[in-house]
Amino acid sequence: DNSRANNNDTTLEPILRPYIEKAQVTRIDWPSIVCNNNIPAHDSTGERSSQYTAENACRTRYAPFTEWMASMDTDEYMIPMGHHTSLKTVLEEASSSRTNILTFRSSRARLLYEKSKEIGGLRQMLDNYTYLEAYNCDSSSSPKPEWAERARKQIYRADYVPYHYVHYSTVTQGLMQTYGESSSSARNTNYNWKRYWNNDVTERVANELTEATMLHTKSTLPEQTSRWKQRCHYQFEKKWRGCSVGFAWPTGLQDENDNHRPEDGMEYNCFRNDKVDSYWLPQLKQRLDEL
């Protein structure tokens, strides 16, 4: 809980208490303020010292007691897909195929137009929606392109990854395997030794259609939607900054010659996850009603 890093009056403890009492959550007070979160153009883009330390403190504490681990932000939703209704079955099947690291590509979701309201020429999320509902419009269709690995997240086997670095498994058992160790096992597996950091068996990208996908619902601030009527129009000449408001492609349609809403010319720019709408949102609402 990083709440006290900047304000001693706030904490997540009251919110987490019901889950702590059910032994579903362990809360660790983490008041460190060493977390720069630099912008992409900064000389040290990835400087998040407190985040690095917190993740590895978690791995050190709990890796001996769990099979799989992950470090996720609260705005990153892991969505089981296909026949899966739980991440548990996703990981069970991944484990049976000798996968040790499951990677989830990340692209930013957009705030849906119909789940927001206009205030002073800007748009703001409506109060009566959850983030999962209001941001269920990924800027990339599934499967996401390779560039979406730049901000990837991973679920990894705790005994296979001794050191993890937010987006990457920097030290793995495969990387540390020596020639002698591999030669010994090769007599039984016909495996030719080479030192590796990544291969398509032990570390791979999750199948977003049949296994699971990640929806990154990072908040869109009202000021980021300035001039949205101009920027979101299909005739607007896109430059470095496009439209921050989500206009979802109709299901089954993705045609560059038919790329906007006929009633107002707003260009389609994101993709809804049908399983989120049909299965996961009702599940979430039911659980929230039970609180």
C-alpha cells in the first residue's frame, strides 16, 4: 500500500479489510516516495525505483510459497478468454505445455464516448460505471501487435524466475543453466545445449483469443480530451496526438473505407471485448452488489 508515500491521512486498509479478514489479501505498508515514473522522452525512461524494489520484495517474501507470481497495476485487468472462466485453468494448461513465463501484451484502452459526459468541452467518465465497463475499448485489436510488448506484463513460475524486473524476466533458470547441467539432461532428452533467455515454449505470449488478454484501463484525464470533436473526426489530420475518446468499431467491421460513424463522422478507434460485456461485467456487478 503506497498511499502514505505522499499523505499520512490516506490508506487502503479500510478498503482491503474485508479481504484481509477472509485471508484473500495481505496488505504491506509501503510508504516509499522514490518513484519518479519518468515520461517517455526522459533520459531514464524506466526509472521507477520504488516499484522495482516493491516487486522484488514481494518475490523474495512469497516466491517459496506459491507456484505462479505476477506484479500488476490496479488498472490492468487480466481477462480469461475462450472456454476459460478463471486464470487458474489458463495457468494449469500453460504448465502442462511446459510454459514457465506467460506474457501479456499491453495497449492503452480508451474511455468510451457513451460512458462519459461532456464538461466544458472536455469529456469525463460517468460516475455510475466501473473502469472495466467504461474502458472496455482497447486501442489494439486481438491479437495485439508486437509493439505492444514494450509495456508487457507477465505471470511467471516462481521457481523458474529468480529475478523479475516489472516487464521482463531478467534472470531465469534457463539463462543460468550451464553446459554441464544441460549435457547431463541432454542424454535423456536429446536436447542440444545453448544458453537461452527466451524461446517459444518456456516463455511465450498468451493467446489472446483462447487463453487470456490484458485490458489496460489507464485513466484518461479530462484535459487529455481537449478538442475531442475535432481530433476524433475521421477527416482530422492526425499528428503526434490523436483522439483520446473511444469510439468502438462495430462488431465484425474493420474497413478503412468505412471507418467512422455515419451520424457524426467520429472515427472508430478501439475494439470492445465481447466476453467482458457478456460474461465478466455481470460477474463483477454481482460481486459488487454483494459487498
